[in-house]
Amino acid sequence: MKMDINFLRNKIDRLDAKILRLIKKRLKLAKQMGKLKDVQGIKVEDKKREEEVYKSLKKNIDSTFVVKIYEQIIDQSKKAQSKT
């Protein structure tokens, strides 16, 4: 079966939109987390939690690629938490 380039591009566009929606949701939760941490007097940065996330990610295919993406996501999450 021959795939049409526009068909595949459309599928990729839909996936990109889903990824962006999920990242926005994650950042919204991070902001809520920041407010809660502020109320409880907890530091924004939690190296232990970050290591747990990275350890989980390393079970994925091409973990270096995924970890690099998550480094950026976690960095933005910490920024969102700090803006409380």
C-alpha cells in the first residue's frame, strides 16, 4: 500500500497537537505543584524525584533522546513551579 506524504504529515500534525496538549497539562500541574510546595515550605527542585523520572525513562527506546526531551520538560516544569 502506497502512503501519501500529505496523509502521513497530517497524522504527524495530529500527534504533535496531542503532544503539545499533554505538555501544557503537565506544566499546569507543575504550577499547581509549585503552589503546594510553597505553602508547605518545600523547595521546587527535587533531585530524587528527577532521578526517579530519568530512571523510568531509560527503560524506553533510545533513552538518550527521551532523556534530553525530558530534561527540557523538567526544566520548564521547575520554572512553572517557581512562578507561584
